[in-house]
Amino acid sequence: MRLPNIAALLTVGALLSSCTKAPVATGPSDADLQKLQTDLSALQSERKLLEEEYTRKFNEVIEKNKQSEDAKEELRKSLEHSQDEMDKLKKEFEDYKAKYRVSVRSKAVGRAYATISTTDAKTYSEAIVTGLTPVTLSIKHRDGLAKVALAKLQPALATEMGYDEMDAKRWEYEQLPPEVKAEQAEKATAEAVTKQKVADPKLAAMLTAHPDAGNPFAIQRLQNRISQRLTQLEDIRKEAGEVKRVYGSTSLGRLRMTVLQDRNKRVSEEIAQLTAMLHGMLHPNG
């Protein structure tokens, strides 16, 4: 019996092996897919919980911010009310002092003094009061007649004559011709505008208008209130720019912008009201 050629058999075996196809790679098993689905569901649940927690904390922050804004607004209104009450009491007190000074001046006429000395070293002997205004004291003395500024009297005598620096300034202002009043008021308001750096050109023009009538002291107070509100408005605009830069169009950014827009509207409306009041004071005839 003839044995097979070993070399030939090995060659045939190698050829058969080389013709065998490589195994085809298979996809993930059902078990793998099930595990991936389970992991995905867990991640989605965790994400939902995180979103709910974020929303809750976000709403808490917004509510605190709103309460803070409301509290600040309430405090501002309270302070303004207190200021109005103080102004009212101050006016009543000033009215009382004015009546008291009028009474003092009326009783001073005819009063005699051995000497009247002034702070600039002048002395009037055997002086009798012949007249008195909020600014000057008219006397007849041993050497003739004289008018003495109350501001130059010795402090005790000035008080006895009812002297008050602000009252004297108001009285002097009231004695001025209308054209001089207008010139002085224009100068004062122009200086106020420069000092307060009012940005609104229309408001600046109104502040520097010639007042035909009105109390310059009240006008100044109103100008100060307008200036304070303009400063608030500028602060709001700066804060809005910072919110846009930091938060952009995110939910928090949009909500903060809504709060700032509401504040901007309230302050702008108040400025408009104050401006209308100022216009009425500067132009009482329309």
C-alpha cells in the first residue's frame, strides 16, 4: 500500500486554510443594548432631577431679588415721604419764625440804646431805632442818621432784631427787579446743571430756562430731586449692560433684564412728573 505524500498533504492543507473566509464581526448583543438603554434612562432621570433643582433654586433667587427690589422701592418711598413731612414741618417752622421776626421788628421801632457797636468797629451813641427790615437797621443817633446792616451788628443785638441770614437773602431777592431776578436764576440753574452733569439735553434746556416767577429755593430742591433720579437711571443702565455682558440671553439674564426694565420705567415716569412740575414752576403762565 502506498502512503500519501506528506509534503503534498501539508501544501493542500495550507491552500484550504488560505481560502477560508475571516469570521464576520457581529454587533452588540441584546444584553449590551439593554444595559445601554438602562444607563441612558438613568442619565435622563438624573438630568431631569438636576433641571428641577436648578429651576427651584433659580426661582428662589428671583423671588429674593424681587423681594429685595420691592423692599428697596418701599424704603425709597418711605424716605421720600419722610422728606416731604420734614419739608412740611420745616416750612411750618420757617413760617412761625417769619411771623416772630415780623413781631420783633415791629416792637423794635422806637427802642433806645446808649450805644450800638458793629463788628467792623463802628459805634453809634444815643441811638434810637427808626426803622427795621430783614437786612438793615435804621437809627437816629447823636451825630445824625445811619443805616446799619444787621449782619454787622454784634450777635446778641442782631438776634434781638430778628436777624436771619436766609430770611435776609430771600428779602433781598424779592426786592430785585424782575429782569435781575431772571438773570440770577438763569445763572444759578446753569451752574446747577453743570455741577449735576444732567445728560438729557431737553431737561438741561428746561433747567436753564428763564423763570418768570417762582421760588428759587424750591426750584433748586426740585432740580436736586431730578438729578438724583437721573443718577438712578444711569445706574440702572450700567447694571443692564453688565447683565447682558455676564448672562447674555440666558433665562437668568432675561429675567434680570425684565426687573431692570421695570425699574427703568418707574424712574423714567417719576423724572417725567418732576420735570413737568419744574416746568410749571419755571413757566407758571404756560
